[in-house]
Amino acid sequence: MSNERGLIDMTGRKIERYSLSTDPIVLVLGEAKNFELVKSTEVPFQAECLSINVPSWNFVKLRSAIVDGKEVLGDSSFVDARLHAPDSTPILLKVRPLCRRGFSVRGEYTGYIPIGYKSGARYPLIISVRGPAGKSLANSTL
């Protein structure tokens, strides 16, 4: 539930939510590239889902996503990032640890050029981890 005061739970308490985003890595369309993006935090929050700004399937493959030393993608070692695109249905992470230090994501841009894009164009890739504030975890059932 949401109103002008922010996200409110069923008991009327405000739920603080956080989104921690990497600085963009600039991809050159048509040039496959391995990458690792890292972001640290000073505000603890529960990592619930990833959000990755990919324009199509087969654009970026994820090898790992690690939050505070814990792999959060599960057993899968190669995940299509389109599953975590902002316009996709949010997928909860297999493991949802408290993010106290930050996260890292390793993967590869496949070199695929989606319809409507041009070879050689620059594309800024940004990855975010989202979830509720860490202080609300004491009452959490996750």
C-alpha cells in the first residue's frame, strides 16, 4: 500500500525502501564484453530483487550476483538479465540477505544488437539492488 507518506504496511507503519545502483558501465553495441560492477553501501537494507536496464533478451548474461558474500541468483550460473529488467515482473532473489556492505555482479554483454539500435552505439548498463530498510527486518517473516 502506498500514499503521500510513502509505502505503508497493513499495520499502518511506514516501510522504508532502498535502491542501490551501480555507476553505469558503457557498452559499445556489437562488441561483446565481460564486466563486473560493484557498489558499496552504508545503509543496511534487505536485498530483495535486482533491476537491470537491458533492452532485450540475449543482451546480457549474468554469471553471479553477490550481496555481502552470498550468491543471490541461486544455482544458476548463467542467467539472462532480461528476467530482471525494470519492465519485467519483479523476481525475488533466491537468497535475500541483509546488505550491509554492498554487492557485485559479474556477467557479459553478448554483443547482440537489438532491433532499433545501431552497431557502435554506446549503451549505459546500470544494475540496482532493491529492498526494505534493514531496521525493519526484526518484524520480517522472510
